[in-house]
Amino acid sequence: MQTAFSVICPSRLHLSLIGMGHAGYRVNGGIGFALNAPSLDIQFSISSEPGIDIQDVREFPFETIQIQQLQALLGGFISNNKIAQGVRIHVGGSTPTHGGFGSSTAIRLACLEGMSHLFNLEASREELVVASGRGGTSGIGINTYFDGGFVFDVGHAAEGSDFAPSHSRTGHDPSLALIQMPMPQWEIGVCIPRQIPLKTQLEEQHFFRSHCPLPACDIHEILYHSVYGITASVKERDFGRFCGAVRALQRTAWKKGERTLYGERLQQVEDAIYDAGALAVGMSSLGPGLFFLGDDVPTKIEALRKQLPTCEWLSTSVRNSGREVEDG
């Protein structure tokens, strides 16, 4: 039994959800891919004190309710496996909560995998995903956690499924990842607008209730850009068409609805990124985190840091592998 180690988790960009209505065969699903940064560094150690001590030291940490939910999840794991020792979990890194980069899914999976590793317990990938309760709306985060790369996910068969964020959908099988493949190594810029308040779990749930279901015509448009635009251009390594599809997705009903949550403040940041020479700007998941593509991203970021110092700017790269486990 090890006494200490860490899990390094990549972030993910979620370009859009897709089947957010009762338009036919399937519901939910989405497209996205993994990034090297921002990332999470989650450290685990045996404690002499009973129970689970979680310290989230990130600039944008979990809400209190999320810490409680994670403790309940891991408490069940300890009880089911008859573990007597206590555990300390230290959550660090640069991936913010509710920023649009998949931190909640990654933390839950990392903690379950970390506890298994710490106590030499066998746990398959499928068992970890089911135990995490994630992947019920979109399987992007659960697949990029293990594999990295690009994921096109087609959700679930349309059998009375509801519409909610993954953190609110329990008791569902994980979504079906139809296509997984490596992403081309395109330059990616990331913007975390610190001046824009992050959404809470309750606010995210309210957004889903107020914007679903989408009509069939809106779903078909999202699917068109997701398949003929994003997925095809990744496969063919067509940077120009990929940028065009990212821009087009921002104008579709679902993404446009997500963007209205932040109004003019987000638009001003996006305008500045385009003025700096970006070829495409997108919002990841429910935001407010933005990503952008173009030539010489580091130079653009250097200029944007001076222009918008309240935002955090990262020059990052695509990640075509999953999390890393490092011995302490």
C-alpha cells in the first residue's frame, strides 16, 4: 500500500452539447477534446485521522456543496471497501470550477482512481465511471480523462431522458462515444475571465430547465456543424474549416443561449481576442472560459495580457493522452 502519490489531470474543451430536445433517435451528446493546460494536480496521502479531509486550494475552488458531495461519494467508497484509514486529498492546479473546463468530472474520477491506487484495490475504467456518476449528459470529460484526444459523443437513446448537467443526472449509463481520435497539434489559446462571476450548480440546472427542449431544426443545425464541420476537419486536419465550424457553433441555438448568461462582458473579451488576430473564438461548455485559435498564439496572448489584465491567459496545446499517476 502506497502512502502518497498524485494524479495530474488534463482539462477539456467542450465545444457544444447536441441533442438537447426530443427530435428523434437520441438525446444529449457533444463534441470536445483535451488540453494540457489548465490542469489539476490532486495529491493523496494516508492520514492518521479517520475520514476524508479535502483541501481545495485552487483560485476558483469547489463550492461547499460540491465538497460535501465529493465527501459523500468517497465516504461510500471507503464504507463499501471497509477501509479503516483516513485520507487527505489536496486539490491544486489551474483548472477553475465552473469555468467550462471539466474540473468536476476530472476531480471525481481522479479521487476514485486515487483511492483505489492508494489502497491497492482493483477498479476497472467502467467501474470508476459508473461510481463517479458522471457522463450522463455528455461523455467528453470521462473519455478525455482516460484517453485525451478528440471525442464525438452521441448521448443516449431517446427513452424519456431528461435534460440536465452531468452533475445532476444520476442513475444513467454513460453516453456513447461514437468517435475518438487524436487531435492535430494546433495552437490553442485559453482565456479565463476572472472579472465574470462563475455559475453555481443551481444556476446551471436552471439554465437547462429554461432552455430545453430545443426544436428539431436547432438540433439538426448543431449536429451539422459538429459532424460536417468539427469532426470532419479534425479527421482531415483541416485547420481552416475547423476554425469556421467553431465560429458557426457559437451562432447555434444552444451555444448562443449559453453565451447570453454572460452578456456584453463576455462579448467584449471575445472582440478583443478577434482584434488581436484570432481566427476563431469559442466558449467551452457553459463558460465563461474561452478558447481561441490562430497563428502565433503566444504573441497574441502577450498583447492580450497587457490589454485585459483581469483575465487569465494561457498558451496551451492539445493533449492526446489521459491523466498521469505519479508516485509521491
